[in-house]
Amino acid sequence: MSRNGITRRTLLAASAAGAVVATTAGSAWRAVAGAPAILKALPPSQFVDFGTNAEMRWESVDPRRYLTPQARLFVRNHTVTPTIDASSYRLRVFGDAVVGERSLSLRDLRRFRQVEATTVHECTGNGRSFFGSQQGETVSGTAWTLGAVGTVTWQGARLGDVLRSLGVSREAVSIQATGLDPSYATGGVDYGPVRRPFPVAKAYDDALLAWGMNGEPLLPDHGYPLRLVLPGWVGIASIKWLGSLEVSRQELTSPWNTKWYRLTGGSYPADSPPLTVNPVRSAWELPLGARLARRRRLVLTGRSWSGAGAIRTVEVSLDGGEHWQRARLADRRRGEGWTRWSVDWHRPTVGEHTLLARATDVQRRTQPDVTPFNSNGYFFDAVVRHPVTVV
């Protein structure tokens, strides 16, 4: 086993699948199903394996554990997880708003004040499958249910501290973050490495350069040795395997904020802006279609979260929306993480039932009954109809 988790067996599997395990970002790669796009173990009891992506199963979540372990966190790859030598790693910082070009090692970055931040980390397409199963609409992309999410505590340095030390111009407006994963090709077009710009204001607000998660070094699948973290924003904005930051006095663009990760189709205008802050969502810690043994009292649990801040209230219905009640909330002082909740179901009757959960955040954003259609299935935030059977 290498220090980054690649084994000879993995390399042979890659060859058999017609793929290449990337060690550089120099060539385009076409996605294929299954290993070796993801390096960590994906036991079926904990994950739905989509090939280049893997979803956490909600029924595998421990209600007593607040943070999501790296081993259990969802994986969203555009190509394959690259292997990077931390000893030779460098972060390139350049652009017309920086004096000269800088190259920073991990040792350089660790000299900055080290901080921690607990955030909800979530894929933009989380919940996408419900456009079809719940609203009868056809959208493109990985058919996530609600498991492309987790709450983690990052360790790293504030990006703002790094930028100040480099003497970034006050006229800087945009930063393009580029990853070291292989170039992404689809439909016969090579779009280059995954990259996405964000405003300088976000960089100085709460952005992190993270090398750790939950007190451990990042796993390769989650960005080792360094990744960008933009708290509260869509997952694509937190570029993994961060290779460079271009700091510019002009607004920068990439396919990941012009072609993708915008709301398109339906009633959305052609110039809809790039997606940033994640919506409000809720999930029961049960499989869809769960069979529950009838008891005098069943205690059901779940979690709610928002990119805009803490959860204010959670309402639940145990009868398909006929009646609603407040859930008991925990974790009220957890900051930017999710909120766990529970509800007692007294004397449930034998048969089929539909559970609903509806959260409201501190910005008073509430989950709607229906999410407006968009062609890529982003931001499904409607109340999910969760079927169960009491036996």
C-alpha cells in the first residue's frame, strides 16, 4: 500500500476498466463506472456506488454521532481521485492582482494561524432523484437521494490570511480555484481541469485552505493534500486537490459557473447567476420504504441543514401532511453544522405511511412543497415524501 492508498491491485483494476489512475492533471479522462475512480472502501451497507460518485446511505448514520467520518462521507468526482505527493506539493498563486507569482508548500501554509471550522459539506445535486420520483420531471446528473451531504470539522488556514501576506491588490474582485485532478471530457469536448471562480469577498470572509478533516489528514478522495473550503456554498465551489489560485481584477469564468452549476431550463432566464449558497433540506435517518416493527412508541430521528446558517425549527408529519408537529431539536449551538432532531410516534397503525419533514433556517427560508424545475436537477429543496410500512 502506498501512502496515498493506491495498491497494485487498484492499478490493475484501472487498466482492466480502461481508465487511468491519475498522478498528474496533464491528460483528459473519460468517466467509467466503478473502481478505481474512488479509492476508499464503499461497503454496500453504507454507500450507493455510482462509479465516479458515491452516496452515503442515511440508514447507516449513527444518530448519536454529530460529525460525519471521512470514511462515511459522500464522494463527488468528475474523473478519478488523483494521487499527489505532499512532499513536493505546491500551491501556485498568480494573476494580475498579485505582485509576481508565488509557490507555497504545505510547510509554508502551516506557518499561518491554524483554525477549525465546522460546516455542512454538500453536493449541488443532492436530492436530484426526487425531481423524477416525486415531481415526474426528467433531469440530468447523478440520481442522488439525500446522502450527498455531511457535517465535518475542517483544519487549515484562513485564505484571507494567506492573501494578505502575499500583498493582493485592493482592486482584486475574483479568484479562480483549479484542481489537480485530470481534465474532464464529455460529449467529445475536453473542458480541462475542474475549476471555478468565487468573489474575493468570500475569500476574506470565511474561506479556508484545508489540509485536515475531523482531526485527521484529508483522505485522497476528499482532497489530499489541500483543498479549498467555501462554507455554506455548493460543493463544487470547494475545489479538491487545489493546485492554483488565480487572483484577478476582472470577473473570471469557467464551464463550472457558466455551463454547469447554474439554474437553467424551465422558467429560469438564460443569464441566471452561478449557484452559491445551499438551500434548506431535511432527511429522515431511515431507508426509503423502511419496514418498522409496530410498538407503542417509535422514536424517529433525522437531520436538517442550510447553507445560510443554523436551523430554527423543524416540523414533521407522520400522516402524509394531514397533521404537523414540532420535532425536538438538538445541536442548537453547533454553528454552521446541521441540526439533529427526533419525534415520538405513538401507537402507529399497521400499514403504509408517508413521513414528511420541513425545516426553517435562521434566515426564515422554509422548505417548499415543490421545487421549480431546472434541467440539471440542482437545489431540490422540497419536502421529501418518505414512505415507510409499519408491520
